[in-house]
Amino acid sequence: CLQFGRQERGSPKEIRAFADGYGARFDIYAKVNVNGRSADPVFTYLKRHLSDGLGSSIKWNFTKFLVDRDGKPRRRFSPSTSPLALRADIERLLDASSAAQDAE
């Protein structure tokens, strides 16, 4: 989105090329607003369930949300949190999900 210092001004193709230049190997989707009246519904939902110490708005890009297999928001991480720091939380959710499936 353009809500964080207008950083993503390019077309989707230009943004992909920029990210590829830094070795990014993840999907990049369409730009959407994350705050305000025009916020995309997924971000409205996430913020409603996981506000942080600064309130419910997203203060900067790279804010991370961990969502379980059922779509329930579980944790919110600051932009400065390394994606690798989420590993233990992700593994716990996967283990819990696997145990629940085994019980069925």
C-alpha cells in the first residue's frame, strides 16, 4: 500500500523486480490499504482480533500476523521481528493442529 511513506509506488511488475533484486522468493499480491475506511477486510479482521500496544492500526509495513489453519488470528509481531523468530510459534500451531486432526 501507499500508507507507509509511499514506499510501494511502482506497478506490480516493478515491485516484483525490486523484491527479486533483494533475493525475495515469496508471493507478492496486489496493493491494498491496511488502515482507515478503505482498509482491506482481511486487515480489518486481523486488527480487530489482535491490536498491539499502540492500538489497532498497523503502524508500519512488515507487521506480521500469525493465523491458524482455521483462520483464527493467534499472534501479532512487530515490523522489527525477524520472520525466523516466528518459527517456534508456527511449529506449536502445526503440532496442535496435527494433534487435533489425529484425535478426529
